[in-house]
Amino acid sequence: MGDGKFNPRIIVFSTPNCGWCRKLKNYLREKGFRYRDVDISKDAKAADDLVRKTGQTGVPVTLINSRSIVGFNKKEIDRALKIIN
């Protein structure tokens, strides 16, 4: 998790070897947001939930206020973070 204020409305689905996942999580930390990190390589149920909720099998996928953002899309992430900030 990041060092800023924890926000349970931010969930990042990731895997340890995903470079874009690391960039995304660093970006959230730099912005001062904490998040729940879900490693889908270790949690099969979470991986199934991700596919069911978003239709995505790849990572990163970020849920912000239940809004799904696929990949490391700074513009969409910033737009969604403004809603909860």
C-alpha cells in the first residue's frame, strides 16, 4: 500500500512481475493515495472476480469508486481520483 491516506475505494489488481502495475502503484503513492493491492497470481478467486466484474484478464486494472480503469491510463486515473479527493 502507499504511504498516504488509505482509501478503500481504490483497488489495484496486479501481479508481481507486471511493470505497468509497479508504475501504476508508484504513481498512486506519488499522488498521496493508498490503495488495496490484490495480487491475482496468488488469489484465484480475485482473478475470477476481476474477469466477472470487468471482463479483463490482464493487469493492471484499477477500481476507483467501482469504476474500472484498464492499464496505466494517467488521464483516466486522475479523472477518477478527483471524484474521491
